[in-house]
Amino acid sequence: MKDALKHAVDPDAVPGPAAGEDMLASLQQMLPALSTREARAARHLIANFPISGLGTVAEVAETSGVSTATVLRLVKRLGYAGYAQFQAELKSQLEMRLQSPLIRLDAHASEDDDFLSGYFGQLAEAMSQMQSGMDRQTFDAIVELLADPKRDIHVIGGRCSGHVARYFVDLLISLRQRVHAIDADANRHPLQLLDIGRNSVVVVMDVRRYQDEVIEFAQMAAERRARIILLTDPWLSPVARVASHVLTFPVTSPSIFDVMTGGMAVADALLGAVARVTGAGGRDRMGRLEELRDQQQRLSRGNDETS
């Protein structure tokens, strides 16, 4: 077992630098196999990723409470030839996180290729990669939490992801009780945190440029011992620092705007899997919902006839 762990973090066993979108996940996954000092440096990098790694190697070492040699060993374990290469990747990822549609508009201004073909081609490729790259264990663990009737579910989204969050809530409510949409108004968040505790699950949908109020809500919910599920883009919302489970989906396309097609696909997949797990209970609940809708329609028709 020790040999397996050693091989898992052996610099010679790493085929190349971890992609920026995987760097945070790599740091988190290798924590159990790191030495005490290496783990201390890794936790510092995780705590405010990617900004925590933008200082000099001496500054990162001092802040982490370790030697520069320890930081350089950790960087090598991640697959980078040196600290400069590691830091260049961090800077690249920070730039990607902060990109606005206006910046992307300028970048694509001179392009004259077939937009529609490129759009659907990239979308098809992204869906294929999601299918093959989805972490099945994480997906199944999330479904188990969402289907557990003993847990209350709270869902929050940001400016771009909020409509997917609302869609997710509307359909999940039809399958189970105790599902709540978190208000977009941050002034109401303390009120909505009141009943969140150790049996709560908070589903967070957050994509670049990540929203402070969404991040703060997740942090406060985590402090109240709620389980945090994060659905985010490949660059990872800072909510990842407190999340129990993270699923990512692509947001880039030939459009200047980030697209939520991947986020909707993940939401639909989770809903479909939860429906299977809830079984007869979910079916009965949906049946009662349909009866209420039919009753509403009959009342509406009756009111129309008497008016």
C-alpha cells in the first residue's frame, strides 16, 4: 500500500504538468500521500487557489511555514519542471477565470469562420468529453445525498447559473420534500441559513466570474456543517475549498458568452438518477402533483365559464 501511495505522487510517475483545471483537484487528491510539510504547503495553495501561488517561492514557503525546498518538491510532484512553469499556469488560469464577454468579443473580432458549425462541433465534443470524463463515484455520491429523505436540500446559483438552479429546484421538488431555492438577494441569506445544519445539503452552481455572495453563502453553510455540492466550470469556483463533492462542466464555446448547456446536462442527469433512486415514493409524489394541476385547470375553466 505504501509503495502504491509513493508511486501515486512520485515525480517520475507524473506524465506532465497538471492542467490548470485539474491542479486544485490534484492537490486535494494527493494530500493523504504527502509528507507533513508538503501537505502544509498544499493546504496553503488550496486555501485561496490560484492567487495563493502567485507570490515568489520564498513568500509561499514563508506563508506556509515550510522551506522553499518543500514548495519546490510539491511543485515537482504536480509535474512541473520548476516554479516558473507552475506559476505561469496559475497566471493563465487566473486570466481565464476573470475573462468577461467584452474581452472575448475583442479576441474574436477578426474571426470569419463558420460560427454555427464551430459552435455545434465544439458543443458535441464537450458533451462527449463530459460523458467519458465524469467522475462516476462523485456523481453517485451526490445522487445518494439528493435522494436521502432525511436531508433538506438548498440550491443557490449566480447570475449566469441561476436559471439552471431554479430549473433544478422546480423538478427536484416534484420528486421529494424539503427542497428550497436560495434567494438571489444576499440580504435574505442570513434568514435562509437559520435552518441549515448537519443534515442539510447545499447545491451550489457557480461559474466564472464567481460571485462573492454565492461563495460567502456556501462558506457559512459549511461552517454550519452542511454538505456542499458544487457544480462549476473547469477552473473551479472558490466554493471548491469547502465542497464535499465537485462536478465540472464546460462553459466555453465560439460564442463570446459562456454557455450553460453543460450545466443543464449535469442537472438533468442528476435529476434523472434521483428519480430512479426515489422509485415509488417519487412516482407517488409526482402523481399527487399532476392531480393538483388537473384540479387547478378544472377550477380555472369553471371560473372562466361563470365570469
